[in-house]
Amino acid sequence: MARLGTCSLTWAAVIILLLPGSLEECGHISVSAPIVHLGDPITASCIIKQNCSHLDPEPQILWRLGAELQPGGRQQRLSDGTQESIITLPHLNHTQAFLSCCLNWGNSLQILDQVELRAGYPPAIPHNLSCLMNLTTSSLICQWEPGPETHLPTSFTLKSFKSRGNCQTQGDSILDCVPKDGQSHCSIPRRHLLLYQNMGIWVQAENALGTSTSPQLCLDPMDVVKLEPPMLRTMDPSPEAAPPQAGCLQLCWEPWQPGLHINQKCELRHKPQRGEASWALVGPLPLEALQYELCGLLPATAYTLQIRCIRWPLPGHWSDWSPSLELRTTEQAPTVRLDTWWRQRQLDPRTVQLFWKPVPLEEDSGRIQGYVVSWRPSGQAGAILPLCNTTELGCTFHLPSEAQEVALVAYNSAGTSRPTPVVFSESRGPALTRLHAMARDPHSLWVGWEPPSPWPQGYVIEWGLGSPSASNSNKTWRMEQNGRATGFLLKENIRPFQLYEITVTPLYQDTMGPSQHVYAYSQEMAPSHAPELHLKHIGKTWAQLEWVPEPPELGKSPLTHYTIFWTNAQNQSFSAILNASSRGFVLHGLEPASLYHIHLMAASQAGATNSTVLTLMTLTPEGSELHIILGLFSLLLLLTCLCGTAWLCCSPSRKNPLWPSVPDPAHSSLGSWVPTVMEEDAFQLPGLGTPPITKLTVLEEDEKKPVPWESHNSSETCGLPTLVQTYVLQGDPRAASTQPQSQSGTSDQAGPPRRSAYFKDQIMLHPAPPNGLLCLFPITSVL
């Protein structure tokens, strides 16, 4: 910030120097306060002198804060002719800025005068004041926390005075200690101190907005002495001294020379180098002795150790921790129990594979360097013959024919563990029953059983990969000491998607029972790939597909079903679910000459896998088939027309509009008004000769009306009555009688719909005329 202010002042000076000489003394700024609280208002005034004759009579004064023009200036002319502009900034939110009074000079803004403004906070009260007497530099070093930032130049001063009491009365003053800029600590030299006498100390902070003082600290410089730590080292071995016990370290240290005359106490801390253990504190250490034996540590373990001291019993401060010392504890003989298990090779029963696992009997069981398997011949007293010496957890050896038992021990540089006897006996105990296993999760298997009777002393559980290529040496085993257990959760060396063989053997006193086996998957996988589809036959609307099932795979879940999917060219999808035993499928309902995409999905309880896509096209119909289809369609159309015609003919509602019905005279109302006595006239048709008409019944009408079909131009019917002329037939009557229906139908249809009834059945012809001319007389009556 100070650098920024210096640069701004430099540029302002350069600008003023470049102004015309007549403007140098024209303006002056005065402010209410150049330093204020951050956010407080500030008022400034700018006065332009009257002797600036080259200016306008009423110049416009502008204000600028930093690079921004500030509105709100009030301009007025004073009584002495000077121009004054006053501006009030309501909130000064800049910790440092320049306020300028400006005029428009030509085409640029000219600065008449400017002033630097600062804003910040008064200093906070310093806190956490503490002092230490450093005997190395013979000075009293005090430090404090200055508090939050003030944004203003703030000075700190460490003040102190001498006092013979409890600092209630002030004695001689001590020269103030002023720290360097940015530091919050200061040292009072030894020449200004009076040891074993109290002194009052405090810190004063000051800036342009105020002053603050920390609480006073009253102390004796010797009560705050901080010693330097001693140098820690290991003791040199001595022939007279006994070697250290297991888990112990012998230490010594050299005290700090300037503090030899000061009574002090020390404490030690240690932690093992391996792992992330925390520090363990031991102390206080003996005052006079400069050596110490640290016990209770882990054997054969590297440790890191440090020491520190304090003035004692008088007040003082702990020294810093000394540089680290790294030492290793001595070993102790292994204190473990060895759980053993063995197998005999089938081809060579005297070749034995012996396995063991060390079980610590104490928290500190000692480091194990190796194992020894040995046996003691019966004829050689005290002789021990080793069979194998290894650092592994098992070995294979040839068992002598006279040996029925071997001994196993663990050893290190400090000694051996207690021997563990291993007896090779036959399986004479009862076997367990209902052995079963199931997966709990991808990394564990639960194996359960029903214990035999009598209860065994324990069980040996073995498990390993169940594939034929897996060897017995890769199997994991453990011993369950609880003979009443009915199951165990296997978590060691269990991987997902693997088939495991689990063997459980009951253990009895001096014998064991037969081993039982069970297989289980830790987790089954989905099928690796689905069968490939093949097209066997295809038609126009169907396609026959087939596939060859994949052989079962180890670690793969059995198939539960197949799903076949097919999609047409319109991107319409169809599917069908099939049994896992299916080997083929026929797609029906396909479109001829169409493209289809087909794939097969094989699914199990662990997941599903899709096959590759098979693309096929159905066949196109031939020309003869089109002809057959068109013929069948034509036949169907003809049958439809015939059925429609028959329906029109047989349905009364459809027949009446086409053929009007003729009234039936037998059921008409004519009989109700026909007279009982009819006039019978015998007349002879002209020109016809004999025989005459013997009977003719005529019903007289109230009003005779001509009919449209009456004709008077026929030469052969000339002279006949009008009603008779209409029914004259020419030619042979026998020939005419062959088509009576057609003539009658024609006559009926030719007449208009009148309220007349024609009774043709009432005309009696006796006999037929010889010349072949037949005259019919209609009997009509208006109803």
C-alpha cells in the first residue's frame, strides 16, 4: 500500500509540474480528516483563488476519488471573489485513495490539487503475551499476538519496569523494546534485567486512530527460564554389566552445560518406528542419575526416543525435545502355540506334508526366525534327529518307519518355543454329517455341518480352488479349537467367481475322523458369451433358427432362459422368452421380402449376455401365387354379389319397391258389394260366328273412364266394344297360351296404378274360336 501511495504522489507531482505556471497556485484542498475509520464519511473543500485571471469567471470544479469522478460537489463564490467547491463522501470504503480537485482545461482534465486519504481501524488489544528467559542468549524474549489487521501503519512497543513487590508499585523504567516491522516478538537484553526480581511487562499498540495496551504481565525472569535439552545416547556395553533383558533398552544422557547449576527434572518419550503408533511418555526420570533402563518394550523392535528437561522444583518452562535416538530391543524366545495339520501322499504313505500356524500366547510373543521338525529315536537316548528346518509354514519329509511322532519348535536368536508333538494316527473317529457351504459375499464362504457324537475336540478346515489344476500346496487351512462349533466363516484367500473345495476333518483325542468335502462358488458370473444364431430354413412369412448351447464353465451361473429379439425395417421390435433347454425357434408372422435383425440373449441369475446380430430377408412371393390370390379374390367377390342378389330377391322390404304387389281378388272386399242376381246376356261377337259366349258377367261402373291403352285403330277389332278390343289375341290360341305369364306381366305393368281390379280368372271361354281369334273381356270395378 505504501508503494502504491508513493507512485501516486510521484505521478501527481509530475502532473503539477507539467501544468502551466499560472495554474500551480490556483487551487487548494482541505479535508476534515485525512485518516478516518473505514466506512465513515469525509468532507473536503477546494478553493480557487481570485488571481487566476486566465480562468473562466465561473469555472466548474470537478472531484475525483482515485480514477472515478464523484458527483455531489456544491460550488459557490465567496465574498473575497474566490470560488469554493465542497463535497462530502458518505462512506470511505477505500483503505487508501487520492482525492483530486480538477478543472476542464482544453480537452483534458487538469488537477489543481490532491490529498491522500487513509481509512482503517484502531489497533486491537494485543493478547497472549508470554516471556521466556533464554540462558543461551541471556535475554528475556517476549512474544504476543497483535490481533486483526488495521489497514493503517501500527507500531508495537514492549514496555517494562522493575518492581520489588507484585508489580503494584512501579520502579525504575526499562528501555522500551521496539520490534522490527511485521514482527510480534522482542528481546530485552540481560543488562536491562534484574534477576530474581519481579518486573512488569506489557505491549502497547498505536496508530493514527488510537492506542491499545495489553494486560500487564508480572514475572521474575528466572521463573520463566527455558533450558536446552540434553543429548540422549545409548550406554556403552560393559563386561561387568549384565546384558539387557528382552524388551529393554539402556539409555544415558548428557545435560546442557549452562544448566548444570540448576536443579531440573527430565522425561522421556518413545514409539516404535513401524506403524503409526503414538508417543508413549515415561517420567520423571531420576534427578541425580544420568542413565535409565527402559523396559516393557516389544522385543526385536526398533524404537525412536527423545528427552526434555525443566527447572525443578522452581518454576520454569520445558525445553524442546532432544534430537531423536533410534535403538532396537533385544529378542526373547518365541512364546507361541503351533497348530499343526498333516497329509500323507497316496502313492507313498511315509511321505508326510506337515503344516503349522503360530498362535501367539502373549501380546509380545517374540520374533520367529524359523521352524525345526525333529524326532527322537527310541534306541538312542537324548538324540534328536532333524527332519526339516525351514522358515515356511510347512514342509514335506520322509517319516522313518519306526517314527510315529515328531516334534515341532519355533526358534530365534534368544531360544526356542515349547515343542509341539505331532502324532500320526489313523482315522478312527466318527465323521461329521450334512456338510454344506454357501457364499455370504464375493469374499467369504460359510461352511456348516452337524457335529458327530461324541463331540470332537476341534476341527481342521481346508479350502482351496476346486479346479483340477489346483494343487494341495495352495490350499488354506485353519484349526477350530471349539469342538461344539457347527460352522465357520471363511474369509482368507477367497476371491469372487471361483469354485472352492472345502474339507472339514474332526479331531479327537489321539485320532481324527474321516474328511468330508463340499464344493461352493464364492460368486457366480454371468455367461461370457451367448450362442451364435444360425438360419436353418426360411420362407415368405417365417424363419427357422437354431443354435448350439455353450458348454458349462467353471464359475459361471447356470442358464435360466433364452430371450430372442427381432427387429424389422420399421424399427419395430419383438421378443420371445424360451427355456434354457431350447435349441431352436421359428419366427412366424414375418412380412414377405422384408429385412430383419435378430439376436439371442442368454441369461442366468448372475446376469445376461447378447449374441452377435443375425440379419436375414424373407422370400418374395412368385407369379403363380399372385394369380391364385387374385382368383380367390374374384371368387369371393362373385359369391358376395350372388348373396346380395338373393337377399334382395327374398327380402320383402327390398322386393316391393321393384315389383308392386297386385291385390288378391279372393281376399278383396269386392264380394261385399257385388249384387246377388247378375244379369246374364247372350251376345255374339260380330264376325266370329258360333259358338257364342255362354256366360259373361258384367259389373257396371258408376262412371266409365277411358284407359290409356284403349286403341281404336286395329282393323281386326273394329266394331268391338272398347273393353273387348284390348284383350283380342291374334294367332293360334294354343300358341298364345304358352306364354300367358309374360303377356299378363306386360299388361299389368303397362297400366297405370288405378283403383281397379282385374279378375282374369273369372273369364270363361267355351270353346275356342275356330279362326283363332280370342277376345277377352275384363271385368273391372272401381274400389
